[in-house]
Amino acid sequence: MRRLSTRLVASHVIVALIVGVTTFLLVRWLAPTLFDQTQMQGGQGGPMQRGAPSGSAVGTGLRAEVSSAVTNALVVGTVVGFTVAVAFGVFAAWLVSRSVSSLREVTRRIAEGDYTAEVPRESLTELAELAGDVRTLGASLADTEARRVRLLGELAHEMRTPLTVIDGYIEGMIDGVMPAGQDELGEVSDEVRRLRRLSDDLSMLSRAEENRLSLQTARIDVGEVVTTSAGRLTPQASDARVSLTVSVPDQPVMIEGDADRLAQVVTNLVGNALRATPEGGRVAVDLSVGPGGVRIRVTDSGEGLAADQLERIFERFYRVPGRRSVGTDTGSGIGLTISRRIVEAHGGTLTAASDGPGLGATFTVVLPSPGPSGR
């Protein structure tokens, strides 16, 4: 009785038995009584009018014949009805079990990695909803697998350059064609740090995309976070001969957040702006509070972005074609991806805007309003 088809057939059989037995007993019990009442109230041509009282042999015999005929008819009707009910139950169970078996086969194929398995269309509402859920599951798993494969390819590509540089330097030192001096070992050390930073960024990105990014939230002053984070990059701005200005309200802007994570976001945005801005340009960091929440804007007069790049720059390992680099520091390519995940973990948004290539760009972080006592 564990199989669905067996239970469906059994339910039809039970219903048929209940209906048949109930009908038989009721008719068998009511038919004689109704027959007697009909005879007592019969018309001019009835037996009562012809002198055959209900208690006479004729009346009793007729009553028995009618009762027997009704019983025989009920037996035949019950058997036929039971047979039809069983046949219909078997057919209905076959239809349902066939649909369930089809969905089971599709889910098995999806579990084996065949995300292109076609989910059959169902007519029953419940099965149609289940098929829709299986279809959504397959699409979601296919998307996850595609992103995993793409991530592995991108990761291999990102690791290839530093590993090639390290291998070249070490091989040259072993062969004696390159001295193992401070400069050469410094180049190897730079590439090792680049790999370590890539590893750390990937670890953080993985936690962020799996919603496992831990936040150590506390009551913090966003103005202090912005000022301190941008201030650390003042030497970099001076070396690049780029003007860096920071504007924050005079009063503290208090919110619930993770100061270290938000500092990482500001540092990444300002660092990217400095790399994108040529000598003589400017980068401005502005903090404001309005009805929409707390806004942190990082605006530069650098290379700018095309319209189709405003969202792509938040994709893993995406780099704007032709983007200038400062020395050998090209970044890990996932800084903006991580920054957006951090901001979203705080319940906010991170967006980019630009009037076009060569016209600068503005990155805006919007965090939830601090509330009545926030300032």
C-alpha cells in the first residue's frame, strides 16, 4: 500500500464499495415499505381495487417478486458499478503514476548533471506546479554549474600570469642567467603577494555569494570610516598627482554596520578611482544623509565607462578593455564584486554611473537610514 497507484485504486474501490453497499441496504430496506404504501394508495386499476388485499397470497407474492427483482437489479448494478469504478481507478492511477514517473525520471537526470532534461507539461494543477518547481530547480542548477565552470576558468586565467612570472624568474636564477638579487626576488615576492591577495579575495567572494559573509556590526560613525579609509590612500593620490578630496558632515552619522567591511568598500572604490584617473585629475569622496538613506559617493574625472559596462564591472574578473594600470598592480578583478556583496549584506546598494568614456564615473553606496537617533 506504499505505492501511489495502489492507493489510488484502493481509494476508488473503497468508495465504490461504500456507495454500492449503502445503496443496496437502503433500497433493500425502503423498497418493500414504499411498495406497500404505493399499493395502499393505488389507483382504480390497482390490486387493492380488484379485491386483493395487501395481506392476501396475491399481494404477498407480488411483494416478494418486486423485492426479488429490486434485489437482483441492485446486485447487478453494484457489480457493474464496482467494476466500472475499479477500471476508472486503475486508469486514473495510471495517469497520475505516469506523470509522477516522468517527473521522477527528469529529477534523476538533473541529479546526474543533465540540466537540459525537458520537464513534461502536466494538466493537473498540483502536478503542473510540481513540474514548474522542477523546471526552476533545473535552471537554477544549470546556472550554478555554468558560473562554477566560468569561475574555474577565470581563476586559472588569473593565476596563470603571476605563476608564469614566478616560474620565469626562478628558472632564470636556477640556470644562472638571472641574478638572485634584491630586485629579482622583490618581483617574485610581488607576484606571491598577488596570489595571496587573489586567494583572500576569492575566499571572501565565496562566503559573500553563499550568504556566509560575517559582519561584526556595531554602532559606527560612517563619516569617520570614510575619512580614515580615504586618508590611507592620500600618499597614493600624491604619487599619482591626483587631487583627492573628502567631504563629510560635521555631525557624526551613526548607523549599525561593520566598520572594517565598509572601510574595505571605500578603500576599493577610491583605489579604483585613483587608478582610473590620469595625472592632474581629481577624485572626490562625499558623504551625505537624505530621505533615501546614507550616501557615499566616489566621483572621479578619469576614463569613464560605457553604458554597457555599468553593470558588467561588478562581474567577477571583468576588466574594462583598455583600462590603464598603475605599475604592475592590475587588481584581482573581483574587488567591485566583493564590495557590492558587502554593501548588500548591510541592506544597501552599490551602483555605478558615467556619462561615457573619458567623462569620469561616480560610484554610489546607499545604506539604510540611521533612524531618528542616527545623527
